[in-house]
Amino acid sequence: MLAPDINISPLDEAVIVDEAINSRKSVRAFLPTPVDEQTVRDILEIAARAPSGTNMQPWKVYVVTGEKKQAMSDAILGSGIRAEKIAWDEYKYYPDQFFEPYLSRRRAVGFALYNLLGIGKRETERMRAQHDRNFTFFDAPVGMIFTIDRRLNQGSWIDHGMFLQSIMIAARGRGLHTCPQAAFAPYHRQIRPVLGIPDEEIIVCGMALGYEDESKPENSLRSERAPLEEFVSFVK
């Protein structure tokens, strides 16, 4: 239910919530329009209502803007370490060997993005340049880096994911868009000294936050979802 002092029918509530979820997408080009700090605080405060086992709330967030955001981007892009070469030595996001149906899904979204950008299959340098835009948060005015205490276990990582989704939905409710970015995780050595992140925290991911640049072709990407029949079993 929405706040009790808001007079909205249950059907309208469903429409509002469904639209926030359905309109969420990974935006890869943002306008320079600033997002005020209070709005960011409001989003994070409401997102912190996400559930966590025994209310542990295992998330930490470093919000970066302006010069500090630029310094972090410079540290990564100036490291000379290509994304395809850097080691995922804190945790592994993807399997060593992709298999179906996950391989096909991964390829489909990659091809769709590059097609929108006019990048051909063998244009390696253009692919790298597009990937490097992760590290400028796709020009979003606000970037966030998320961490978790390395002593925690898989259950807390599940909780952390629910917190991330809550941020993205809360952002949509305020007309903002996001892009969750695992690409930051293996660059923890470059990020830590800039943001003062202690070694006992694992960098989980980053996230761009801002207003969508609707003029950019990459933002027209709408990734497909598998039909219910592929992943749901109604056991009676």
C-alpha cells in the first residue's frame, strides 16, 4: 500500500508501481541537468526500506559528484588496464564459460546496443570506447559506488540486490533514470584511494543516476524478457 494519507484506489496503486518497474531501464546517456542532494538522500532513504535478513542492512553507498566523480573516472581510465584484461579478484559476476540460454541472451542485448550505436562486430576500438563510458557514469551528474563487508555471506548479497532495485524504482518515481554498473567492481584498487573505501569492504557495483538524454539512440534499447513459461512453475 502507498502512504495512508494518499487517496488512491488499489488499482491505481498497481498502475503506479507497475509503471515504475516497467519503465526502469539501463540508461547509457544522461543529460548534464543536476540532481540536488536532497533528492538523492530521499531516494536512498526510501530504498533503505528494502528487506534484509534479521534487518542487517548490509549495504554501504558512496555518492560521488563533481570533482570527486571526475577524479575517480580519471583514476580508472588513466590506469591503462583494459576491461577485458582486468582481474575480477574480489568476486565473480559471470561464469567462466557461458551456456544456454544465458549466452544467447547476453549476445542479443550486446548486438542490439551496438546496432543502435552503429558499431560493427569487428570495431573493437569503438566497442572499448563505449564500454569506457561506464567509468564516466555515462555522463550522469551523480554516481554511486556500493560496497559490502567482505565478512558477510551470500544471503547479504541477495539483500544488497534488493536495495539496489529499490533505488532504481524510487528514482523512476522522481522522473530519474539509472544504470547499474558491475564494470566498476574489478577496478577497486583505483577506486579505493579516491573515495577512501577501506579494504574490508568489497566494491559490489556502481550506479549512474540522472535524467535520460532521450536524443541518444542507445537509450531506445528495450531489452527483452523471457515469457513466464520459461522460468515459472505453478506447482499444485
